[in-house]
Amino acid sequence: MKKIAVFCSGFGSNLQAIINAVKRGGVKADIAFVLTDKVDAPALVRARKAGIPFMYVDPDDFKDRLAYDKYVAGQLKKRNIDFVVLAGFLRIISPYFVRKFKNKIINVHPALLPSFKGVHGIRDAINYGVKVTGVTVHFVEEELDAGPVILQKAVNVRDDDTQDSLAQRIHKVEHMLYPLAVKLLVENRITVKGRKVRIK
Ligand code: GAR
């Protein structure tokens, strides 16, 4: 069974959705490791409850991003991790790490990329006044939020939406789409050619 590592900085609801999908048997993956850069990330509690090995790696303990990522890569190697799943991991990944795990790192983003990149995808979509936004799952490349798109799903923006109400509907879609992407990944059903992703 393929081993995945999930990286989180916060709440961990996407981690939970993946844990649940694995438990239900829909996703045949071994969540072998959870890593966080935030000591108080609720995601760690979810990992502990699920009996998944987890680790807090403090960015302040490293001289730069490369040193941090080399340490993390070592931890993944030790655990024979096949794929890295970013789930609300709000740290930029170094080119070193991206090259080491080429087409093996995925991310979920709360907007239809290439619109509304960055850490405020939901707020930025509301402020822009778009009528449709959504969720994107994509491979991670060196440029932020710019890797090949694996899955996307649209979410309509309502006239009376607040950031919170829209976030709720976006998260619901994420919790369906992201476990599906993990399933496709661990079943080797995704191929990438340039920017084009095909799903078998
Ligand atoms: C998710 O909505 C994810 O799309 C977003 O962070 C949230 C994490 O929630 N990621 C980004 O904005 C990446 N640019 P979670 O911790 O509850 O899974």
C-alpha cells in the first residue's frame, strides 16, 4: 500500500476527511505521517486520535527554508513516504523539495486556479465579486499555486454570501474532492504531460 504524508498548519479538516475516507475503505492508502510547522495546530490532535505518527517541525530551528526542507525530506525517506499531501500547509516549499518529489506532492486550494492564488483564496473571490469560485487540487511546482490541475469543482457565490458562509460550502467540496484525488494518486491513475493531467 502506498504511504502518504499529510502536511498541515491549522485546523486539519482536510486531513480528517482523508482519515475518514481511509477508515471507510474508499481510499486504500497508509497515512504514515503527519507533519506541521505550527505547534498548536488542531490537525495534530486529529493525527493523535487516529493513531498516526506526527511531528512538529519548528521553522525557527533551521537557518533557512532549504535546511528545513532537507530535514523534512530526511524524515519522509526514513518512513518510505510515496506521496506528500498538503492540506492547509501554509509554508512555501523550496525548489529542492519540489524537485525531490516531482509530481508526488499535491495541494488543495480554495478557488478555481489560476484565479485567487495565495492564502486568501476565499476572501479574494468574495471581494472581487465573482459569481463562481470553487476548489482546485493540483500538483505542486516551484511557482506558488501554479502546478498542473488534477481536479476542479465549481461553487456558486450567492449574493448574500459572507466569507464564512462561502468557506463552509467550499470546505464541503474540498472534503469530497481531496480524498478522491488521494485515491487516484495512490492507485497510480494520474498521468502528467506538461501541464495536462489525465485520469484513468
Ligand atoms: C483549506 O480550505 C485549503 O484549501 C486552504 O487552507 C484550508 C485548510 O483547511 N489552503 C490554502 O489556502 C492554500 N493556499 P483545513 O486545515 O481545515 O484542512
